Amino acid sequence: MKVKYFPDTDTAVVEFTDKEVHETKEISENIYVDLDQNGNLVSMTIEHARANAGLWEFSYQEMKSHAA
């Protein structure tokens, strides 16, 4: 997974895979998701990211599995 931030447009892109994008869907006015040909998530774009996603701070935490 990659997170890219473009300060000139205040846009964040979260790339989950490197598969080819087949379709882009608008989730809300500032959030879009890209899907592959099987409908699986490829990436998500957040416009006005500082206001909509709180990008003034970014952290990553991998959670442990709770499987028994």
C-alpha cells in the first residue's frame, strides 16, 4: 500500500494494489475509488485532503490478529 500526497492540489491518493483501473466511482463530492475489472478496490482519492482526511497528521499502525 502506498499513500501519496500532492500539496499543490491538496489531494491524497491511497494505492492498495497496482492492478489496472477499470472504473472510478464517486463516493462523495471529494472521495473517489478506483476498481479493477472484478470490482476490487485499487485506490482511493481524497480531494481537499487536509480538511476531509485530517492529513496534518498521518500515522500507520499494523494491528495484531485476534484469531485463536
